[in-house]
Amino acid sequence: MNFTTHDKFNSADADLIIISSDYVKFRLHRMNLASYSEGFPGAEVGTAGEEVHLTEPSSVLEVLFLFIYPEHHQQVDLGQLVRKGRSMLALAEAVEKYQVTGAFNHCMKFLRQPKFVHRYPLDVLAHALRHGYPALANAAAVLLYLCEPKDIIERLTDHGAYLWLKYRERCRDTIFKVAEDYLENMQITKYCITIKAPFQVCSVCRTCLLTWFTYLQTISSELKLLRELATLESYPTNINHTFCGSECMYGNRCDHALQMAKMCGEGLREITKQPFVVDPKAEDPQARKLPLVELD
């Protein structure tokens, strides 16, 4: 096992050596750790020996330790970690784990950037739920409400999965419930030419509507759903209208599909009004209660 020593954190008078998961040694001062963090080095680290091992890699620890030495604060460049994506998330987790209070605002500033949330919505949601950031959870959850449960719940705590499933149910009701009721309440006739009222539909068209509406509910991308509602490109067009003959009033696309697409589209626009975490106290009861960080 080959160890190396970090060139920046290599004090001759260090009274504690931290070893990263990739075997890089950081020679530090316990006084700084105690002064600039509330939980460092954490329950996993003993105090009897001079060398302790942490589970984080050196790329994360070297940024974290900049915050425990005030003279190094100006050297913090989180942009590099942001470009690496998951390294930024790993740093945010380490900040929470070791309670390095001086780094809270720096991390939250980047985690709340829309581009970052859009790129890593599930990671951001999981982090927000673990540590009690409801506004951040709301920003991430709105990007995930169409996803399949199996892709989401395995990354969340049991309580977080419960919150997300309830949120997904509310969002899907908002999008599809009005159109579903509209479809169920239609009066079926045998032929299109016998339709006398707007709420009537022939049996062939209703079958096509059911097929198309079922497909809509399987779409897991908001952009794809919006495109489908605008174009109806997946609506069945190989319909046998021989019963109606040349007098069929709908041809290959039932006008009811246009109405249902409009209803679903209106529901989609309401999604942003559906908060994921209604109450900040609704976070995981097992999570550590940390002060919510409000940024300008």
C-alpha cells in the first residue's frame, strides 16, 4: 500500500494525520478542526492514535480542509468540483457529515444552481432529504415526477421514498385525472355518423383513445410528453372506419383526442404549483436537524 503526503497540508508541527480513501496523508492541526467544524472528525474516527482513516477521497478532503484554515479560504475553487459533478455532491455530503460550517453556504450556492439540479436531480433530491433542505428538494423533485418508481426509491431513505411516491401520485393526478374522467364519462355509440352530442364517441374511436391515453401515462420524460400532447404522433391512425364509410366525421383522428391533450397540457402547467415538501418538518425524521441555509 503506497501512501503519499498532500503537498499543501503537510505541516511539520501537525498533531493529527488524516488518511483519505485513496491513501493520501493530510498533516493537520486538531485545534483548527475543533475551531472550524462542529462534528469533525466524526464518530467513525478514534482519538487514541495520531493517524485516522476517512472514507472520502483526497479530491474531496483537500477542498474540505481549505475551510478549516482561514488563510486558505481564498483558494477555494468549487467550480472545478462542479464541473466534475459527483465530486461536488461528495463534498456537500462531507460538509454535512463533519459539520464544516464555513462551507455550508459555498456548497448550497452550487447545489441550487438550476443547471446543476437539472443534471443531477436524483442526487440533489437525496441530499436535500437527508439533510433537511425543503426548497432544494422541491427544485429537484419537479424534474422526477414522471420517472419510474424503481429508478428513484432505491436511492432514497424509506421516508424519502414515501414522500416521493405521494408526490408522484399527486402530479400524475394533476396531469391525467381530468382527461381520465372525460374519457370514462363518454357515451358510446356504434358509428360516428350516429353521434348527436359532444360527449358521445363511437366504439372504435374510444378504443383508440384508451390505447393512446394508456401510452401517455407510460412516458417518463416531460419533454417527450409535451411533444406527444402537441403532435399526437402516437395516436393510432390505422383505424378501421368501414362501419362509418365515407361519412365518418373523424377520419383517422378523433377530435376527443385533441380535447384530452389540451386537458393534460393544462395539468402539466400546474405541476410547478405542487410542492414536494409542503412543510420543512416533513423531511426524514432520522436525518440530523441542520439549520436551513438561506442565500441571497
